[in-house]
Amino acid sequence: MDYLYFLPNASVTLRTIEYLRNMEHTADASLTVIHQIDGWIVKIHFPQALEPKLHGNLCSFMSELGIAYKPEMRLKMVFGV
């Protein structure tokens, strides 16, 4: 399961990374971060779907810091979406 978000600045991106590093259920997740001129794109990939409560918590946290991102074709190729 993939989560793709746009974050406005580096401090929010670092806060997101720290959040993910400290959560037990994210131990097997992979994280891809791409810097753009106007912000950061973060892709979080879990090998399997999260439990509904964990999914809700992650989506709520990420929505507070950024917005869900719909990549253009060039970035779809980078992310393999």
C-alpha cells in the first residue's frame, strides 16, 4: 500500500521522517523523498495494507502536515505508480 503526499518545507518533511521512524508498524515500510522547488514529495510504501486504525492515524497525521499528491506522468515513472 502506498501513500503519496506533498509537504511544503524541509522541517515538516523531517518531522514526518521522525514520526515514521518511531512507529512500530512502519519498521518494514520504505520511504522515498523527492525535493522540488516548491516543496517535498514523500512516498511511503508498506508491503501490506495497514490495519484500519493505523491507516486512519497515518492519513490524519499526513493530512495535518501536507496534502495528498497526485503525481504527473514523469513522477509516476519515478515512483513506479
